[in-house]
Amino acid sequence: MTPYKKKININIILLCGIFLLIVIIINLKYNNTHRYESFTSENKKNIFIVTTISGKNYAKRVKEEMDLLNRNLNIKIMNVKELVLWSENKTINPDLVIVRCATPTDSKWISCLKKLENENVKVINPTKVLQLTSNKLTSSLHLVKQGIPHPFSKGGIHNDEKTLNTITEMFKTYNKLIIKPFTSRDQGEYVQKINKEMTQNEIIEKINKIPAKYFVIQEFIPYEAIYRVIVINNKALPISYKDVPTQNKWKVSVCLNPSMTVVPNPPKKLLETAKMAQRAIYDGGVHFIDLFKVNDEYIVSEINTSCNLLLHEKKAREVNHKYSNIAHYLAKYYLSLL
């Protein structure tokens, strides 16, 4: 084969390759557009349930209950990446967006939700609440300002002399403090306890365990137990979940914790404090509110907007509680928003 013919053959192969690549790109674009356009229907009410990348399990439970209550719905569960892809090719807006994830930042998916809110789509919980509650310092300062019983908090920064001075000043009032990331991570793994007997180097060592530049410095609450209350549209379900610290375990949880127990008839004061906390951030919505018990008082630990409640439902069923089907009550509220 002459060099000229070889060159022609190579050019033909290159052209065929380029053509094939163009066909693949067009096909992918068509498939993606078709896929995300199918998320909405002109004949039914459209509802999106937005989740984290991997957290779709409880969203499926909520969808099941919504379908049982109303068959004339088009409910799509999508993660945050799928929401962004949908928004690039959208035709019809959903009637309701249920958000089961949160971030304090203006991420791409939060920007998508904000755009939908500006187009009068109902987003629950709203982006302002998602961003407030997922920033533990901002939400802490907000709760205190609203008169909600909550630990005193200030902000801290790694490798910062002013932060060490803040800790020293707070030790004049409190014997023990908590330091933790702005955003909850890994079931509280990075929450640290410090006390005024520690040296500065020991405190710095604790600070260095927090994998974020900014963190929260907070009054330590010597609690007897921690409770979770589920508040839906300013009404608390008459069931609670509880965990108790021990001599060897001061950090406890009422989230994904197999050791937590059901409180079938929670005290009225506990439920009222939880409802008060919800009203302080939003009139309505769905919140999972964790509270410390100290003597006969309840102090709000934090407000969560999303959590896998499969374990909570399971534990409630084990004691035959009337309100074990939490997803049913969530579904009823969401449908009331249409």
C-alpha cells in the first residue's frame, strides 16, 4: 500500500470515529432529555422527592404512603444530581418538591430549588430552612435569639488566637465545652468535649480532630437523656425516642441508633418545647427535633430536616404504637400542600 493510500485510510478511520462520537453524544443528550422530561406529567399532580445520592430508602416509604392516599399522582424520587440534570431540560415544573437532604452552601441543587421557589413551586422544607438548620452555628444563634432553650454557642477557626481566647472566656462561665463542625458529619464522630483543666496544647489537639476550618464552640449540657420528637406542621407526634449517656459514653444519639428506645407517652412539656422550636424557624414543615433533658427541663440540641426513619418505625411497631407508621403522617401533610 502506498503512503498516499495509507493516509487516505487513516483519514477515513478518523472521520468515522468522529462521526461515531457525534452520534453517541447526540444519543446521550436525547436519552437524558427524554429521561428527565418523563419526570413530569401534564395529566397528574407532579411531586418530586429529592434525596442525597444514596439516601432513597425512606423516600420510597413516603412515596408508598402517598400513593395509597392518592393514586392520581406522579411522584418521582430523585437524588440531588438528578435534580440538577432535570432542571437543565425541564418542561413542566412540579407542583410540590419534598426535600430529604440539606446543606448550608449554595450548591447547584440548592440553586435549582431556589429557582423553583422563585417560580412559585412549593418546596418543603424551604431552602432558607435547609440552609439554616444545617449550619449548626447559625441555627444555634437563631434559636437563642428566638428565646428557645438552647446551649450558648460561638464560632471558632482552626489555628486562630482569637478562638483560643474565646474558649478561655467561655471557661469563666462553663466548666466544660463542646467543639463540633458547622455541619453534622458521621453521626457526631467529630464532636469533642473540652474542659477548663486542659492545657492549651490539649485543647488544640482536640480542635485539630475537627476536619473543617470553621467549628462551633458550645456550652456543654450535663444531660440525663436525649429525646427525638417528630414535628409535622406545628404538631408533634405523640411518640418519642430516647437514649441515655453512661459513665463510658457521653455522646448518644436518637438518629440511626439501634440502642435508642421508644417513649410511648412522652411528657407534654417535651412535645411543647419541640413545637416551639419548629415555630422559631418556620411556620410548618417537617422537622426531627432532638432535645436534652436536664432535671425537669428540655433544651433543644438541634433541628434536623431529614433522617432515615425506618428504624424509628420498626421500634414503634415492636411496642405496637398507634403512630408507628410515621410515613403515613408525613404523606398526609405533604398532600395537604397541593
